[in-house]
Amino acid sequence: MLIERIYDEDLAQASYLIGCQAKGEAIVVDGRRDIAVYQDLAARNGMKIVAVTETHIHADYLSGTRELAAATGAKIYVSGEGGPDWQYEFDGERLYDGDTIALGNITIKAVHTPGHTPEHLSFLVTDGAFSDQPGYLLSGDFVFSGDLGRPDLLDEAAGGVDTRFEGAKQLFASLRDKFLTLPDYVQVHPAHGAGSACGKALGAIPSSTVGYERLYAWWGPYLAANDERGFIDELLDGQPDAHAYFGRMKRENRVGPAVMGGPAPLQELDTAAVAQGLAEDTLTFIDTRSNDDVHHGTVARSLNVPAGKSVASYGAWVVNPETDKNPLVLLAKDQDQAQDMWDHLVRVGIDNVAGYLTGIEGLPTFTPKLVKPEDLDGFDAAMVLDVRNKTEHKAGHIPGSYQLSGGRVMWHLDELPAGGTIVTYCQSGVRNSVAASALRRAGYDVVELDGSYAAWNAWRNSVPAA
């Protein structure tokens, strides 16, 4: 048997390819939309992808289930659990608690583990060539290394009302009745790692075991004492802000993400044509440089989505494909980098990319306004906006600042002043630059705090006490 973990550092998301070498067949679980990685992996191992499935209707990225099925002819399996309000709306065989998928010597058993979402499935994997007992659990967003999937996302991102409490009760029951009945040796392979917003304290290690989590996870003592009330209170306390784009992911994943069908490679565009498109507001420019570079001059009305490991996350903060219809132009050093960034963007449904440029010469530019920490007290600001998470704000913030995380700002403009200057900050300046660029494009007068909270805090601590 082959189990391969494919990890996306951008979204802290893990998908899996499970294959039977004897029969040359494989299944992909929780795949993403840029599917070449799975096709290449299967080909290297002499396997054909014959099935695709997912643990639940995801909120943090667009599923690649339909994309893979269209490209490979694989059969789709999705959860049929959760009741009428949580049913997938695209074709695929429905899996219920106890149903199995067979791949040669391998048996994959669906286990209904509600809590994070009502329809959530985990998958018990048995390697029949080695044992008649399961040895592996693909736990999805149910059990992570050291943590659990949050039950409040339906409230935060999908329009639910107080579903978090029922979800927390379901998680408690799923742990008690499903997870803790498994042998301690069963390996646990979750769908997310550290940095994901699908939990509050996910571990960075890629896998765990039932026994290890039973003994050392924070929730163990609550289950041992059958303390449901204490478990719920601890689980719901201190969950991080949910990105606003999660709601769009939920809707699209339920209906079924559009199948791209192998998009053509991105092409370098003509600078004059891009300049005209920007002037006519028929294109949107994405400046992918660092915030330091952007602060020395950027393209007018551009969005800052820095290249690196967070392109999908930051892109979804500032581009909403449901309302932003302009094709995007990416700043990239070459076609390979542009293609890599596009691969990240399609994971969150940002498909409409016209092409790329390798520089900003010949385009209209401007220089963002900054304010030094020592000048902030005397600055005439209608609002000082903290775009960090609420947990960071609670741990320490600039007095009088208003917290609205970067992943929620553009969906909550009604919380911002209608006029005047907004001073924005985050911890180091990266997230701040992303959010500030979107606010400027939306017409707000924005001044960024130079060096953000870290610089302000250092300045404050350097000032002698009066």
C-alpha cells in the first residue's frame, strides 16, 4: 500500500493519495484544483486514479474532486450524511457511516464524525495485504495533531446561527463514540497543519496516533472525565477569526467548483495594452513584491499579494470573484513564477488571470503614504485599524485602535468611517500592506503605520517614562 501526503504550505492543507501497488489503482482524498501533482504522483508509481473523495464540504479552499474526476475518469464519492441541509449538489456516489471503497487489497471505510460540519466523514484505511484490521485514519478536519476542527465555522462563514454549540456537542460524541474506540496504534493523518484557520492550536507534525492524542491532546482529560460542558467551553474559547472568503468556498464546494479542464500556460502581456486596461479599469494589477518594495512605489490602484507561501490566502482577502470581474495581471519574474502563483490562486477560486508582466515600467505608479510610530499620536486619523487577528489584538494593541482582521476587512466596510484618513497596521507590515492596498483601491484614504505594531511597540518601549 502507498499513502502519500501532499501538503500545501499556503493554506496549511493536506490531501492524500492512497494506492494499491498490486492492482495499480489509487484514490485521492481532499484534493485541490491544481491537479498535476496527483497525476504526476500516480504516474511515477504506475497507478491510475480511479476514485476521488473528500472528508466534508470545505470552507478554506476549493475542492479538486470534480477537476480530478473530469481529467482521469475517476469515480466521485462524497458524504451523504448530515441531513437535508448539508447535501452536495453535484453527482457522485453518496457515502454513509460504514460504507466502504475497495482498491485491490485496500479497504477504505467511511466513518461519520460530525462536529466540524454535520456531514463530515473520516476514512479508516485497512491494508488487506498486511492485516484485516485498520491501521490508518484520514481524519479530515475532525482530529488534528494536538487539536480539533473548530465547530463555529458554520456560524462564522456559512450564515449559521449558534450552530457552534450543537457542533461542539457532536465533536464530543464523535470523539467518545468513534475516535476513542479505535486501537491506540491507528495512525492519524489530518487534513490541516499549523497555520490553518480551521482550528486554534494545530500542531506542525504531519501525523499522530489515536493513543498519543488520547493521552496528550488538550481534550483528553475532558473526555476521560466525561465533562462535556468543560470541553465545549474550552473548545469554543479563543478561536481565531475566520476569513470572510470561507463563505464563498462553502457555497462553491457544495454546488461543485467549476472544472477548469487544464488551463493554458499564462502569457506575458504587452505593457501598453495593460496600461490601457488599467486606465479603463478593465484590468486589475497584482503587485507581488514585498511590502517594503511596494512602499517605494507601486502601480496605481493595484493590489498587493506578495509572492511566496501565502498567495492563495492573501489573494482571497482582496479579490472576490463574485464581485470583482476584471481579469488579473500578475507581476512575475518569469512564466514559471506566474504559473505557480496562478496555481495557488485557483485553489481559492480566483481563476480569471489574463497574464503577467515582469516589471512596472510604463505603468501609472504612486507611492503609498506612511506614518512613523512616533508621529502617530499627533496624526489626524478617523480610525486606527488593526488588521491582525482578534487574539493578537487582545494580547496587545495601539490604544484606541479598532480590530478587523485582514481576511474580513473588505466584507465589513460598513464598520469603517465614511470619510477621513484610516491608519492601518498589523504585526510586521505584510498583512497590513495587503489590506491597505484593497482599501485604497476601494477609494479609502489609507496611511500605513511604518513598521506596524512591532515598530510602534519598540518605539513605545524606548521612550523614557515621564
